[in-house]
Amino acid sequence: MARQARPLYTPEEKQRRDTTSWTLVQGLLAPFQFLVFLVSLVLVVRCLLTGEGAFAADLSVIAKTLTLYTIMVTGSIWEKVVFGKWLFAPAFFWEDVVSMLVIALHTTYLVMLLGKVGTLEARLTVALAAYLTYVVNAAQFLLKLRAARLQATGAAA
């Protein structure tokens, strides 16, 4: 006998998701963060390959990190409104776990930059690790978005 999976959203959670302005905030911040990521990725890789543009690369990683912090704070508020928990609601538990790793890596980068710890190459390598983890996390959220759409249409996820 197949186990019935818990729906991503209960009817009450779906109603809260659909009526809170935090859903729109997340919907606007996510593609903006992805754009900042793409620009920064180009600048970081360029710096690592050519040794040029360190200042621009650093500024771009700072911008990506600040964007990440913003989306994480607003996402936590969204999760509290929709699920009643600031983080680690069952529906988004693993996404939140990976998000913590993404935050840790971005924060490590900032500590290295501001504390003048390590070489430029080491710092930018941490940024690339943060970006790889961010891509995994973004894929997790896109899969959840797809699951929510499938749930809304009544299709099996």
C-alpha cells in the first residue's frame, strides 16, 4: 500500500500563502537575487581567471550576500505567516537546511573579506562554493514551486 504524501499546503496554509504580501515580496526578490548571482558569478570567475577586477568581484559578492540576507529574513517572515514557524516548517525543512549552509558560506566570505583572512583566491573560492550551494537551494525551491502548482491543479507530484 502506497503511503499518502502530505500535501505541500493545507487549505488554510494555501489561503494564507495566497493572501499575504510576503508571497509577492519573495516572488520579486528571488529573480532579483538570481540576476545579482549571475552578474557576480561572471565577475568572480573573471577575477579568478585573469587576476583582474578584484574590487568589482568583492562588491558583487557583497551585493549577493546582502540580497541573500534580505530574502532569508523576508522568507522567514513568509514561513511564519504561512506555516506558523519562523524556519524549518515541515514543508520547507530541507530547503531551510540548505539555506543555512548558503548563509554560512556567504558569511564566511564576508568574514574573510572584512577580517583580511586568506588570499583573494581562497576568498573567491568560498564565494564559488556559496554560489554552487545557492544553485542547489534555488533548484529545491523551484521544485517546491512546481509541486505547489501540481497540487493546485490536482495532479500527482
